[in-house]
Amino acid sequence: MAENEVIVRPEQLEKFLTDLFERAGMTHADAEYAAHSLVLTNLWGIDSHGVLRAAIYLERLSKRIVNPRPNIQTIRGGFALEVLDGDDGLGYIVGRTAMNRAIELAEKFNIAAVGVIKSNHFGAAALYARLAAERGMVGIAMTNVVPNVVAPGGKKLITGNNPLAIAIPTFGEFPFVLDMSMSAVAGGKLLLAIKKGQKIPLDWATDKEGRPTDDPTIGFNGFLLPMGGHKGLGLSYVVDILSGLITGGAFGDQLKGMYTQPNDPSLTGHFMIAINIAAIMGKDEMQARMNSFYQRVKSSPMLDDKGEMFLPGEIEYRSARKRQQEGIPLSSKLYEELVAIGDKLGATTKLV
């Protein structure tokens, strides 16, 4: 454990956050799910999208900028394609509802897509793609976000880093899960560097004039660079079109940032796809074929003899097993922030 870290048991952290979300106005069931999602993300080792985000969520819920009890409804579409109105709810709740609806429709039509308008930040996209994988389906989850990425050589924000996750069941120890944003790194990694007082690589972000910076605060207030140059930029456009444009929701500059415009609903859009593998292949055959795929990846030689190839989702699986045993490390600054929020909201559950 580093000097500036506090180790917290995941089950205690989840209880503490559930208490806070309930006190911010959510139902107990929804508060539990939001807390579970945050802690699970930290267990995976994706600290940039875990408990780090709790403070801004709780503030916006308490002010009713985010609706703690949304009435999520289908507003258009039919058969295997629908659009839901998220009623400005917390993204975790809206995202779960959308993917569960896509799964329900895919059980009937074998493939289904559900778009969402009027939602908010939903954390790691993998959370929702995995919901489908847990049901033996392929899950694809994406979301648009306020523009925070500049085109290579550009000086104006043009698109969001717009995450995309794809989960495929292996029927083994862990599912295949690819989760990536379309920027070189997610903005949450800059926030994490700020919390830890660390510098960032020069290819992560620029200042407001498009000049590379190693200062995470300057980078967070400036521009993120796209993953893979124009390839990442193009994929970001696609996610914005699917999540916002074709659903009739907000896209591009119409979106609001929860940090830059904390008093406005984000108007975030999501797009969920579920594919029912059982319609074309049995579970046993899928398991055998995915195991063959996994073994081929694992047996691939590496330049470093001590190196190891990983299937997407494997590192997160190993991290979760380790942190379940050893606890979740929080920076002392984040720990103190959470304790202060608990005191403010009158939480009866303690963090440690």
C-alpha cells in the first residue's frame, strides 16, 4: 500500500455508497445497483470510472439536476428497435434499463437495439455489455459525451471520447470484454492523476491551444487527443450518430458536461445492442470454440519470454480476484472526500 492510500473492503464500500445514494433520493434498489457498479469498476482496476465519480453524482442527485427516481419509458420504435427516454436519471439506472430491454427483445427477435435519450454519465460501458454476456448473449454498449476530443492538428473540440464496449460470453471463468474510449485515454485518468498529484504522458492531452502537456489539470481543461489519430476520431463520430443523432437525442455541442456545466442535465445518449447467440449456436459449441480462441491467444509467443498475452477482460478478472481479497486502494484525498460527503448527508454507515 502506498503512503497516500487507504485500503477499503469492497463490501463495506458498497454499503457506504448505497447509504449515500439513498440519502440523495434514490430508491434502495437503485442505490444498491449504482453503488455496486462503482465498486465493481474499482474491483476491475478501472479506478478512473469507479468511486472517483461518486462525489459529482451525489451532488447532482442532491440538487435534483439528475433525477433520483426517473420514469424511464419507450417513446418510439417497435419490434427489435426502440428508443427510451431516460427522464434525466442517473446513467447507471438508465443504462441498465436499456440493456435489459435490448436483452428482452433479443430473446424474441434474436438481435435487438435500444437507444436512449436524456440520460447522464453511466460510468464504464463494460457494465452494460456484460449484462448481455451474463445472459449468454453478445452485448454492445456505447454512449456519447460532451465534446472533449480535438482532431489531430485541430484547435477546437469536435467530438467526445464516446466509449464503446463489446462483451462476448466464453462460458468460462470470465467473458471477453473490450471496453475503450475513442481518446488516447479517458478523462477519468486525468482526474485520477490530479488526485494523485502525478504528471501525464505528453500524448494524452493538450492545452486549450492544442499544445501537448504533462499537467493533468491543464489537459483536463484542454483537449484530449483521439485514439489512433483519425481512426479513433471516425469511430467517435459513429458512436455519437448512433447514441444521439438517430435516436432524436442530443449530440455534439448539444450535450452538457457534468464537470463543466454541473447545474445542467447532461442529455447524454446511449445505444445498446444484444445478440442472441443461442439462435445460431449451442452453449457447448460456443464454449468449446471460445476456449480454442482463448488458447490460441494465450499460446502466442512474445518478444519477452516472461510476457503474457491477455484476452480482453482477463486483466480485469485478475484484478477483481486480487482486490476482493486485499481490498480496494483509495487515495487519501478521495477517502477524505467520501467521508466528508457521508458526514454532510448524515450517513449512518461508516466507510471503514
